[in-house]
Amino acid sequence: MDDDTRNNFVIKISKKIIEDNISLDEQDMGILENYAKFAVSLGVNESDSTDIVSEAFLYLKMQESSDIDPIKQGDQFGAGFS
């Protein structure tokens, strides 16, 4: 999957996390699996869904903690976004 597609999935999942008012430190496997299923419903390959969901949580944590847009500058943090 190309970077733009991956970033779009991360943003869509991030919006869902915010809408659902989920803690950015969520560890409940049931909740995380629901987001992985949501990612698959968006068109994410099932084998990539867990990674994309993790990136969405990381994206939100990075966004919360700084003024830097992690989608545009994530490579500076080794976050896997580019």
C-alpha cells in the first residue's frame, strides 16, 4: 500500500477513535479488535489492520503532544508515516 493510502486510513481510523471517545492508551483487546475490523471494512488488508490501528493511536498521541503534524513529519520520529 502506498503512503498516501496508508495515511488516509490512519486519519479515518483516528477520527473514529475520537468520535468514540476512546483513551489513547487503550489496551482492551476487544476494543482494539473492533478497530481492526473497522479498518478492514475501510479496505485495509486484514494482515495490515492491527498495524494501521496502532499507527492511528500513535498519530493521535503525537498530535496531542506537539504542534507537529505527524502525517507530514512522522518520518522525523521514526513513526512510519511519510
